[in-house]
Amino acid sequence: MDLMVRTCPRRAFLRSHFASPTARKGSPRFKAFLVGQSLNLPVWRGRLVHAAIDTWIIPPLKKRIWPDFEKVKEQAVTLAVKQAEFSRLARYELESASAVGLEYCVLRDDLLGTGLSNEQLEETKEAVIAALNILEEEHLDLLARVRNARRAYSEKELRFRLDEDIFIEAILDLMLCEPNGRCLIVDWKLWERTDGTAREQLQAYAFAVAASGWWPELKSDRFELVEANLVTGERITYSAGEEVFADVDDRIFSGVDKLIKVFEKPALDCSPMDFETADGPGACQHCSVLEVCNGSVIPKQSASNVLPLELFSIGRPA
């Protein structure tokens, strides 16, 4: 999802002004933070697969060692059990993600529902194993390219200021700087039907890599962008280029125009009702702070404290 365009202004306010991990435990602002952090089952499965790739597959490949996929699957299943238990015990009420590491997890079924069932846990384990099987069987060549890359980055975080008003944040699933001087960016997809939805996201990632200035040799025509599906095994390749980057740049500033009002007034002078909701009918359905927005978890009220958005953010200098 291209967050710089599709971020809902009200969602941006709730996540960036209201929700706070440092607020008093049990307070409305801390509850809002937990709601924003909580994962539904499909997203949790995706996070588990991403964690397995980042922790147990890419590191050995960077050392030119082929990973033991059977062991990786066992580790991923063990992680699922640990995360489920962490969430069931509501340890997220007292412990932070930075202190806990991979085990940290907030499941929506635990936070807002009746709890994760044993059947749901078993289905999650099976889905994670199936995705890792698809990775090994259908995307073997991508993994081989990791071994041959000059530099390889998994879950690479980019954070830099595009100008005085726009702060860019992006997390790339996989980025390879290859011997031929080109850059491969891969987006792992854990949905059965993605229909090319990663195109704008991948092109935004390529723009961010080039605009960061960290890799000055990477110009707009040096990117190969790959959407790799770990459910169906399908793969779609996209290109970049000057026209693509110009379009991304336009979309960034379009996103700025949509979100700038979130930051115009002091947060304590604002209310969620001051900001419009997203236009798309599916935006609310999949919103991470829906229960905060509609008042079912905590009452609507003004708030403070700025937190970063997920991809392209607007923020004042600290």
C-alpha cells in the first residue's frame, strides 16, 4: 500500500498525535497505541514469515551458506508459539518491543476479542510453513542472488529528510546491490491475490533509495523491482525510471497536502473529528486504529505527542 497517498488524515492524527507507547499504562493514549500495534491473523502470519526470512534465511546467505529450511520452519513455528503466549498473557501491557525483541506480539483477538484459539494457532503454523516452502521452491533464484550480491539488506530501514517539511521512512523487505551495478528490491507478499498492488510501493521504495543519497551510484534506471508472492509462488517485475520517480514525487506532495492539517495546530487543540476519513471503502475495514476512530475502545478526545507514520511522513524537526 502506498501510504503517502492513501493514509487517512484521521488515522494519521490518531497514530501520530494520540497513540503513545510512553503514555501511562492503561491510559487511553496507551490503549490507542496497543490497538494500532495489534495484528489480525493474516498480518501476523506475514510478520512471522518476514521474521523468519530476516533472522534465519538472509544472514547465512550473506555468508554464502545455504540455510537449513527444515530448521528455519521449526524456528518459525516455535516463534509463533512464543508470540501467541506473549500476547495471551498481555505482556505487551508491561514490556516494550525494544526490550523483548522477536517475541513481542499484540494479537487483535487477545486485545479486542475472545482470544486466539488453538485452531487458529495451528492454522497459522501451517500457513507459515507453506509460505517458507513456496520461498524455497518458487523463489530459489532470488535467494541465490543474495549469495552473489555485493551488499544485501533485509528489512532495511531508510530514514532521511527529503526537505525541511517531509521526513521519509521506508522499510524494504530485501534490497540487493549487485555486481553489475544494479539494485534489486523485493517485496514479499503473503496474500493470495495481490494483483500487482506492490507496484507503487516498490517504485516508492526505489525513489527513497535513490533520494537518500546513501547509494549515489543508483540512478533511476538502475532498479529491478520484484513482487514475490509467498502464497501462490507468482512473481511480477516492475521498472523504475525518471518518469516513475517524477510520479512518485508528485504523489509524495499530494500526500503532504492531505496530511498537513494534522500538524498545523497544537495537538491539544485538535480532535479526531477535525480530520477527514479516507475515501476508499476498504480503508476503514483494514484500518489499524478503527476501534479508536469509532469510539468502541476509548472515547474520542484531543491528544498530543507526535509519532512517525509508516512510510512517507510529515513532521516537525525535534
